[in-house]
Amino acid sequence: MRIILLCILFLAPLGTILYQVKTGIDIREERLVELEAKINKSEREIAVLEAEWAYLSRPERIMELSDRLLGMRPISINRVLPIDAIPMRPVPKFEDRIVDPGQMKPADGDSIAPKLNLLREISGPGVMPQ
């Protein structure tokens, strides 16, 4: 009799714990099924939107819309210029001479840039550089 009572006292909490774990798993499985259904629905919607985008962005449709709504036409051959017709930028002429590697000697004559005392401008007015 004692063994039966001890087994009942031992197995009753285990049964309730097992039942709680089972219901927790059932709830999570239902949630998982709902999430998988939402994912599948989203994937189908994305596939429909991609198909619509491919249909709307067809080149022949774009050309027809540009002709009808914007009055755009392809560029004629006589409007395309050869590459030689484009003026090239002149190469600048530098008058500085290299004294040593990494050092430059300023060109003789007047400089285009104004002469600035950068140390004075950085430190502010009234502060004399050392």
C-alpha cells in the first residue's frame, strides 16, 4: 500500500509536468503553422508582384508609352557624332621644377594664388605665430 501511495505521489507531479510540456509544444506548433502560412502567402504575393513588374516593364510597352505620352523618338543616326568631334581638354603646363625628390621649387614670377599667412589665419586674429 505504501508503494502504491509513493508511486501515485511521484507520478502525479510528473504527469502534470508532462501535460504542461505537451500543451506548450502544441501552442508552439500552432504558432509555427501560422508563421509558415504567412511566409507562403508573402512568397506568393512577391511572385505576383514580380510578374506584374516584368509585365509592366516590357521594352515594347515602355517604347509605346514614351511615343504616345512623351512624344519621344529614337535618336537619328545623323545626330550621333564621332569621338573625334568631341573637343579634348588641354594638358596643363607646369612651370615648377623638381629640386629633390619630394620637394618643389616655386616657379619664378608672379603667382596667381594670393600670398596667405596660413598660420595666422588658423590661429586667429591677434595671435602672433612663433
